[in-house]
Amino acid sequence: MTSNRPYLLRALYEWISDNGLTPYLLVDAAGDGVRVPPGTAKDGRVVLNIAARAVSQLDMANEHISFLARFSGVSQSVHVPMAAVLAIYAQENGQGMMFSSESPSTEPPPPAPAPEEPPKRSHLRVVK
């Protein structure tokens, strides 16, 4: 199956926007293929305002998010692969969703552990 991350991101973007709030992305700036303006990252992460009024040409594809935005008054191109997106949330109240920073695995999940036997009753008894 394909990753559910792009579908969840698009849904949460719509939900946040429909409620009149400002959608922000938390991005791993050191991730492969991440293109953000120099100096915008702090501690290897960058927070991006992706509200319709803040960006143009927003493209939320299954593989990446890209858009044009102004940084210090200069229009810059931003490109973020889906694997580098750590969270999407509303700036005003923090409501949103965090994602794992790990890349999705194509291996099947490990088998569930076998159920344990219920504990045996104690052979001790209360003496009065």
C-alpha cells in the first residue's frame, strides 16, 4: 500500500483552513531533498506557514509539497518530500497531527506475540 501521510496532510490542511485557522508544517530540514531558504532552519527543523494567503502555487502531491513563499521580502521556492514532514498543525491552537520521522518500511510488520497463559492461582490460602 502507498503511504497515508499525503492523504492525512491534505485532509488536515483542509480542516484547519476551513476553520479559519493557519496551517503550519514542521519539517525535518536535514531530510533528503528538502529545499528551504538558507537560515530558516533551527535545530535541523523549520516551521512553514502554508496558508493560502502566505503561499502561491501550493502543490500537495503524494511524493512532496512544493510552493512559492516570501522570505525576507524575496520570493523563494520551497520543496519538501513527504518523508520530511514531521507535523501539520493550526498555529492558533496547536491542533493537528505529528508524524514519525522514520521513512515508511516496505517490510511486513512483525508477527504479534503469542498470548501468554493466564497466571495460575496461588496454592497459598489465608489462615485465621
